[in-house]
Amino acid sequence: MASIEELRDARIKKIKLLKEAGMNPYPPSISCDYTIPEIKNKFAELEKDSEKNYISTVGRVMIVRGQGAILFVVLQAGTERFQAVLKKDELKEELFNLFVSTVDNGDFISVTGSLFTTQRGEQSILIKDWCMTTKALLPLPDKWHGLQDVEETYRKRYLDILLDKEVYNRFITRSKIISDIREFFNKKDFLEIETPILQNQAGGAMAKVFETHHNDYDMDMVLRIALELDHKKLMVGGYERVYEIGKCFRNEGSDPTHAQEFTMIEWYAAYQTLETNIEWTEELIKSIAANVIGKNIFTVYDKDGNSVEVNFEGKWSRVRFTDLMKENAGIDIATITLEEARKEAVKLGMKKEEAEKVGRGNLLDHIYKKSSRLKIINPTFVTDFPGDLKPLAQQNDDGTASVAQLVIAGSEITNQYAELVNPVKQRELLVAQSNAKEGGDEEAMQIDEEFLTAMEHGMPPMTGFGMGIDRLVAILTEQKNLRDVIFFPIMHPRE
């Protein structure tokens, strides 16, 4: 069997043959009256109309079969395939011979001819003329086996999409989900906005950051971990409903349910309550399931590949964080000490040296994730998290924050707050976070003076929401790994 290098060299020689025959292997313009999907949709009409029957189209060559005086060529555009028939007595002999000697699978060609139906009922075009539009230098993977190495499907997603119709359609579904999200918020009179990815300091979440440097300004910067703070600043400016769909980056661990680069949606609405926020969240996700997917029962996978069936029907449940911790961990978050929380976190898998550094809120969050969250299967809103875990939310008198987290199959899908707009209280909470960060808690927040200044100018009462779109798409398309819904996931470089 010829090596890849030998196959590539052979194709380069075919470029020379095309040029010698006067055919540009990469022409600046091509002839295409109808795309292959258009021909298939209008075939009966076009075949019967003598004036419309002589047409040109373009596609990628996937299969060439036959020999001698007749060849059958399968052309592909998107996921649609169409047969082109090449007969030696139907076009110039030199064009027929040039096709035989230069065309390979993977090439793009333009064909011109008349539509007809074969005796076997196959819709086809009889080629009267053709030209190369892109000469491929490398062959496509074997048509029966495709890309067998999972890592190769991520590295060469373009081939995965080309050869696997299910993958091709999955990313169309992702696009439709995002379009449905936009339509949902546009109908509720939200303004779509864009805010910076490069920031002087990260805020809006508890997470490790990616660090970089601005050469021209000679200053260190970070990639954003959330969209929240800039959105709230714009609310000070008078916008009452804003949303953004954008990339965020968290320099943390990888597994099938986590990616360091991910797509978020966040929105904020003035004068609305957390209760409305929860209702809108349920309405949004149910409507996407119905409108885009067309069902409400899904098979969902955890990071170990275990599957459960999730039902979106009915009113979604609610449960308080404090009740989950009492039931599943035997902990009263109102009375547990920092040292007791450390011991419990270590029992549930946190490394002792890490437990010595992180704050009380992150310790309780670890205990919750290990003892309680994994047990939640059907969509459930967990409410009233510890206040020191949610320093940007309204604080309740019992030490909790006025927040909700939607959990599906043990995974966090959304976070939503009754947002804190009191600048004095906000400063107190961020000071406590800053102290925790100085004590070694890498995920704790820093004080953001620009944000606090904006808040002191007056921030309207509001509610807000954040959701990772990749995770939602993975659930709705029933994928085991977030990488299967991201076009080009981060990969280790090859040796």
C-alpha cells in the first residue's frame, strides 16, 4: 500500500497534467447553477423542463466506480450525495481521459450536463463538461471506517464532519440551540451585547485564570472567567435587560464534563426577581428541547460514561442547599466550623493541603458536590447556597445567599442570582474573598475597584443568570463528552 507521502506526490503530478491540459486546478470562479441540495429538492421539475434541464453543479468527489467507457461519480455537498455519470461518447475524448487520469476522491469538481433518472431509479446528471475546482492533495479516510482514533476526530474535526452525517447534523443542532436562545431573549426585549475577553483582573466567578501579557501597554492581563461584572456596569448605564453569548476561560481540570475554554450565556434583567429568573430558565430549556430536539426525555452521561434517563416533563423540583447537606452529609451549614468543614471535605476526597488553603464556602461546595449533587437526576433547582460562596448575590439573614442552581443528572447547568446591588455590603464580601485569596485560595475573587465604583453610582435591583452552552448541548444531543459538541477542543500537541 502506498504511503501518504507517495499518494500526495502522485496528486501533485496530476496538478501538472491539469495545467498542461489548460485546466486551472484552483480556478478563481466556477460554474454552479444549482447546489446539490437544490437539485435534489427540485429534481422532478428540472428534469421535465427542457430549458432548465441543462445545468451545472459542484460537489466533492466521494466515490468513482466503473471502468472503460462509463464512470459513476458520487458527489457530496454537506450531507447530500448525488450521482454524476461520465460517458465517453457524451463529451470530448480528451476531457474524459483527463478526468480518468487526474480526479481522485476528495477533489471538488464542477459538472455541467442534463438531468435524468437511471433504469434503477437513481437521480443523476449526465456530464457534458467538467472542470476541476479544487484538487485535493491528501486522500480522505477509508469510506467504511472513517476516523477510528477518537483523538483524530477532535484534531481533524473537518474530516469527522465530512464522513459522519450524525456529527455533521449535531453541530447544526448546536447552532439551532444558540439561535433559539437568542430568539427567546430577543422576544423578551433583551439587548445583545459584547464585552471584553481580555481583562485587567478576573471577576464574576470563583475560578483559576489564564494569564497573559499586553505587550504594547506592558501590563499583565487575564482571560475572563465570567461575563457578570461588565454586564452589571452596563446596567448602571441604563440598559435594563442585557445578554451575551461568549467565550470564557477557566484554567482548571479537564474531564468529559469540563473544558477550559467554553461558551457561556449570561443575562441580567432590572426589576425582576429570582423567582421570575427560575421560571424563565425552565421555560427556556423546555422550549429548546421541544422546538429544536422535539422530545423531553434524554439519556445523559456523567464524566465516567455512566448514563441515566432524564425527564424534562412536569414542574421542575426545588430543594434548599441546607436541606441537601443535612440529609446527605449530616451537616448544618449554619453551625459547622471552618475546621469541621475541612475535615469533611478531606473525607470526601479533597487533598489535605488544598483544604488548608480554601475558604469555608469552597469547602462546603466540595462537600455538596460529592455528597448531594450527583444524586440529583431530573432537573432540579438547588437554592440558598452559603453566602460566602456567592459573594455577588443578595445575602439572606440566615447566612445563605438568594441564589438558585439548576442541576441535571448531577451536573450544574445554570447559576442564577438575586443580584447584590448594595456597594457597602459588596465591598465587605469582596474583602473577605481577597483575604481568602491571600491565604492560598486560588479560586477566590479579588476586589475590583472599578466594579465597586460603578455600583456606588447606583445599580438597579436585578436578577441574573449564567449557563454553559456546551454542557446544555451535550445533554440535548445525548453526548458523553463536551468535546463532542465543540468544533475544535483543546488538545495536547503531537510529539
